[in-house]
Amino acid sequence: MPSLDFKGKAFVHAHHLTVPFRELVPDKDKSCLPKGVAPALDGNLVIHGDNLHALKALLPLHAGKVDCIFIDPPYNTGNEGWAYNDNVRSPLMKEWLKKHANPNDDGVTRDDLERHDKWACMMWPRLRLLHELLAPAGSLWITLDDNEIHRAKCILDEIFGEDSFVGHLAWQKRTSRENRATLSPSIDHLLVYSNCLADSWRLVRNLIPNESIQELSDDEETGVSGTIPFSAQGFRKNQVYKITTPTGVVHEPPKGRCWGATEPEFERLKSENRIYWPKNGNGRPRVIPAQGEPKGLVPNTLWLAREVGDTEGSKKRLMEIFAERSDLGIHAPKPHELVERVIQISAGPDALVLDSFAGSGTTAHAVLAQNKKDGGNRRFILVECEAYADTLTAERVRRVIRGYPFTGTQRTELLREKLNWTKLKKAESLVEKAESIKQLEGADYDDVKITVDDGELVVTGERSVKETAPGLGGAFTFCTLGAEMSLEGLLTGKDLPAFEALAKYVFYTATGRTLATVAKQTKDGDGFIGATETHRVHLLYQPDQAWLRSEAAVLTETRVEALVKNRPEGLRSLVFAPAKYLSQKDLSAFGVEFCQLPYAIHRILGESAAAPRA
């Protein structure tokens, strides 16, 4: 497989393995929680800190559990002023990064010949950690423009594998024309990857609700709600045959297409009364979805601004939320409708959604809005390294949850459907559909308007707001990153991590799995924290320098005998401790492997990370 070569790749290739562990430290004062509810790490999170370190901190809790990752990283246009400064220990890399710390630090916009290498160095370890966090059937969505999209594709092919590439989408980010540009930039790109193969992900992704997007059907429009055209793009020999309608009309697939299934499968659908014959029985067949089968449209690769918003509209919405501010320092925030579309496709009602380049908090807004629409319980995790993580990112989420000062009219699009001659001939059913939406949604709005705009039927709910826009509900815990867990720290007693945080970290590094709950500890216990099918894992540790230097922190023969006595037959023991009194040969006879704190942690992480995940 072809791979992308960039300066510094050899030094960052395994950098994600050596990133030190840091605790997630909840900040109750900056969290948004109901009265009496304590901060927790198993719900919605807004994390302030370097996203590389934050992603490492999330591994013990969420490795292999994130259903949808949406990221909007720096586009690397040459005008951003960001600097790659990860703590890569190679002297050559340090010298190079020092020499080229920031291509725009003098305020002059210019083309740094190595800025693309720096961008690739910045993205590589972060994408490696995101890959570890993604669930087996989860998907990663990354937005970029023309500057780095081709390099991102090469990097993702290498990390995820070419077969995990799902698609390349175009989003219409602006509708106005930029006459100063060589070519007016109208789109941004969306790359989609999944841990499962693209064909497998197709079986778990969701369809787009039919009423939320214009429907492009075959050469006939039936006007019947909920049926699916029985044809497919391309040519498959076993899906080309003649079909006779109940009225005796013989049909072949539309030109350039084939039927949607083989003939035996078609006969099965017909026997189950799941074939609808339009045009009074003369038209090509359409499929009636089975009871409980998802209804909707397959996502296409062109997302128009009228369907998912544009940057102009998103900036107006953000300024509406922060009406008291004249400038937010955000150039082109993504519309929450865009991320909602991603969530509709890739995240079920209980999904976990992660955004490690959180910016203005659009992803959290989208999760809360989608939960409000369909009653879902999706959770979000945002990571933002900039100083505005509290004052902009988290503050936006607080206001969206609780409501915010606003006076004016808020509009929500409830239906948009393209009009054509066939639908106009069935105008009565179309009017009934619009009126039913008006009746159903009317109680939530002051007015529901039905209009025709540019050849489309549009139903819009309008709500007059005086003083305060209603909130969407929800909660989140605000976190910062604790001090690095280092050899020096454990030896000197400085910045010692809490027992539970270290327990989850060593369990993940040893097994490659997350530990949802640490086993309850007793005063004179054996430090058991959790088990797998083959091992029981123990941690002898207290965040106390005097204890760590005492005999209580040592793996003794008495302790070994006790943990072996309590161990189920067929399992082995893995013990993390500062010291031991037995040789490894003696421990092996007991079925015990000793891992010295903190020396062995990175060694075990390297071994487990190289192994396939269970």
C-alpha cells in the first residue's frame, strides 16, 4: 500500500505510546450540573488541555467505545499561526521544531516549505489515539479544505487501512461568491472512515429521515409515503431480469441500472406483500419496508447548505448565543446542523460522540439538539486546548443547555420537499402531508408556515422569543488535565495520581481493555482491581510517598500466597507494585507476573498496543 512520507514521521510514528498519562481532574465550579449532582467522568465532558494528552487520558475509560468521532482540525492554510510543539524527545526533532517553531510568528503570511510536514506530525499521533478510542463499528469524520485533504487521506489509509475508507463527501460551506479568489471556494471536504469495512458499516449506519432532505427517485415518482425504489446503480448480471406487473406490463431495469436484488429475493418480497406497484399497477415495483425496518434515504456525498447549514448561518447563530459580545475570535464555526447530520447517520440514541478539536462547541450543541428531537441519550466529549475552552466552548454548551438571553424570532425547518410534475398531480396528498406536520408540531411553535421556495415545499416552525431562548437541557462535567504521571513524580511523591485513576490506566495498558469500575479496596487487601478471561490484575499503590517507601508497598510471599488462594482456577495474576521480595522465577511458579511501578507501564503499553484489540 502506498504511504505518505513526511519529515519527522520516523519520530512521531510511535509517539502516541510514550505520551505520559495524566488524570482528568473535574472542576465542579465550571461544570454544568443539576443541584446536588457531583461531577463524574462517565457522562458528558468538556476537557481543557492539549488534545494529545487528553486523548491518552481518555483511553482507560473509553478505548474502543466511541461510536462517532467528528473533528475539525487546523486547515493549515498558512494564515493560522498554530505551532506544532508536542514533546517529541528526539534531539533532531527538537532542533527542527525549534528552528521552525511557527511559520507566522513575525505576523507575515508566507508559505513555509515545511508546514505540511508539521501538520502531518501534529495529526499522526492524534489520529493513532483516536483510532484506539473508536468502537469496532464506529466512524471518524474529519473536515478539511484543499490544503491538506490529500495528505489526510494518505495518513488515514495507513492508520485505519484502505478498506476502512467509507467515503469522501463535499459540504457546501458558503453560497455567496468570492470574487477575489482564483476559484471561489464553495465546499469543504468530509472524509469518513470506520474500524469495520465500508460494506459492514453500511449495515449499521442510519438512513436520513425522508422528510429532512429532497428525495431523488427513479424515473417515476409515486407520491406513496415510505416505499423504496427497487433498482440500484450499476450492472450486476444476476440482478438483471424481466418483471411482470399485476396488469401484465413487462419491465426491465431503468437504463444504466439493475434491479435492487436477485430474482429469488424479489419473489420473496412479493410473497410477503412487500412490493408496491405504482401507476395503478403498471409502474416499476417499489419495496414496502418491513415492520420496524428503518425508513429513510441513503446518505449521498453532496451536502447542500440548505440542508445542513453554512458558515455564514453558523456565525450568526453563534453571535445570537453570545449577543453581548462584539467578536468571538472564531472565523468560520461549523453549523450544528452539519454535525447533526453526521450524528443522524452514525450515532444511535445511546452513542458516545467525541470531538477533540472542539472550537466553539458545535458538536455538543448538535448532540443536545438531536437528543431533544428524538429523545436520545447520546453523550459527548469535547477537548479544547485554547484558553477559551471555558469562556467560549463550555460557555456555549452551558447557554444551549440552560437557555440564553435573546429577543426575536427563531425558525426551525420541519420539512423540505422538492416539487415536480408527478407530485403536483398528487397535490392533495402533498398538502395533507404539510398540514399534518403543522398540526403535529404546531403546539411547539407560535406559527407553522407552509411556503414554496425555489421549487421546494418548505414547512417552517416560528417561535417568538422575548428575553430568553429556551434551553435544550442536559449537563456536563468540566475537566482539566492533571500533572504527568512520571518516574520522577512517583519517586519524589509529587503530583501522585489517585488510586482509581492509576488502576484504570494500568489495567488498560496491561489488557488493552477499559475498566468501568475498580474493585472495592480493603485496608489489608491484595490490590485486586479487575480481571479478564485469563488474568486477575492487582495494584499495590497509595498516593502517599511514605506508604510507597514502606513494606506495605512490597509484593511479599505472604501477599502472593493470599492472592493465589483467592484466585479462580485457570487464571494467572498480574501485579503492579513498587517492589517485590521474590524472584520472577519464584513468582512464575505461582502463576504471577510482576510489573514494577512505574518502570513497566510504558513497556506493557507498547506490547498491548501492538496486539490486535479483542
